[in-house]
Amino acid sequence: MKLSKLTSLHLIAAAGLTLGLAACDSGSSSSTGTLSLGVTDAPVDTADKVVVDFSGVEIKPENGNSITFDFTAKCAIDPTLCQIDLLSLTNGISEQLLDGEIVPAGKYNWMRLLVNAEPVVKDSYIVIGGNEFELRIPSGAETGLKLNSGFTVPADGEASYTVDFDLRKSVHDPQGTTDYILRPTLRMMDNTKTGTLSGSVDPGFYAGGTCTGAVYVFDGTVLAPDDEDGAGFGPDPVTTALVSDDGGVYNYKVGFLSEGDYLIAFTCDALADAPEIDNDVATVSFPSIGSVTITANDTRVYNFQP
């Protein structure tokens, strides 16, 4: 099994945790399981890089004190080992933060991703047009990025999850400053219950030369697609994916979709979709719409046609 750069660095710490758990289990009926955690991204179309500096992961059992996996000491060897470019994690690619860590079995109330986002310090940052800007995460350095969705680690079993950073909803440019703000829209998925959506887009949509293509994925209960606004003006997509251009062949891929029904829509107006505002249909239109059912551990193919 190939280990991620972060996981390989904190194997010693994991071994220490394992010994501690074993000591706690001695003479008791408590049990353990393993936990794996990856991060992935729905891309933003205006940036070259979005780098987040992860310093650890904290998890809270339903009964008992929280457990922290601290990356700080290991990543002090080379800070770039903790700095993950989320834009490199699209099209179903993920980076492991935890890989088969032994933890107490049972229910957990929440998970917290610990990050470094200090002003002036080069830890988390964004690159746009070749220019680097500080990426600030409000309260991120103090409280981390908390996911309140509970999860379960089975006794003598494996729990594997992926957290999706939807950067198209999360990156904000506060006018008049040189910093950017990351207010993460996070989605946590059970990897054993997710599938993949992929397909092609008809080249005819690109004939005018002004198309920035993207595929929007909505919950199956949504009747009609809408832009990303995050302000309650309409249904926001569960996630999005940019369409790649490989010499006039246009393809897309959306990974880590939970099982279920989805409304999917193609737009040429991804670049015009400002997630902070409610764009009208003249600004963001969807010339091709379909519906799909995603099943676990399978890939559903849908090709967008005029």
C-alpha cells in the first residue's frame, strides 16, 4: 500500500498511540478499529494553487476525551510536507491525512481538521495569475475546521472517510486587502458508500470559443439547476467539476459522490458564476441537463449533448 507524505511521517506517533490504546485495553472489554481520512476538492477556476497547511486531526468519541493526531513535529522537518495544494486533488484524487490509524471503536461526535493560517507567515496561501496571496481561515488557527457530522469506527473493522473542500464556494476575495479568505464548505463522505460520475461534453458547446465548462451536481430532489450563491436564493450544487480540454476532447469526472439520485447540469458560464451573489439565468445558464443514480464502488457515465 502506498503511504501518503503525511502518513509516512507520523507512523512513529501512530505506533505510540497504538501502544497506548493497547495498554488501555489490557484487562478491559474495550475494542479498537482503524480510521483513514483523506481530503479532496471541487476545483476553483480562478486560481493556480490553493495551499492549506494541515497541522493535525482531532476526533471526539461519544464517550471520552478527544484524540489528536499531531503533525506539527513531523512537518517541522519540512513544512511543505504538510502544505497540500487542494487544486491538485480534483477528478477523484485524494490525499491521505490518516491511513489506518488505530482508535477506540464506537461512535464519534465530530472531527476537526487542524490548520495553520497565521497572517504574514507563509503557511496557507493561494496563487492567482502567478501571484501569491495569504490565505486566511477565520478562527482556523485557533479552532480548526470542524465537521459536526458524526461517524462510527467498527470494532475490529475499518472506517474510511474523505472530506471534500468545495473551493468554488469557499474562497473569497475581500476587496481592498491583499489576503484571501477561506471559509470552507466541507462535505464528509463514507468511502464505502460512494461512487464516481464521469463522461464527455459535446464539442459543439465550445464552438463559439467563449465556453468555460463545468458540471454541477445537485441532490436528486432538485427540480431545476441553479448557480452557486450560498445565500438561500436557490439550490446550491452538492459539488462541481471543471471540464477538461484535451485537444478538443472535453471530459469531466466527479469523485466521492454518496449513493443516491442526482440532477446534473452542464454550463459554459463557470467563470461568470460568482458564488457570493445570486446570478440570473442570463449570466449562468445550463444548456444540458440530466439525471443519474450513483451506486457505491461504481462509475456512472453520462455524456452531455446539446
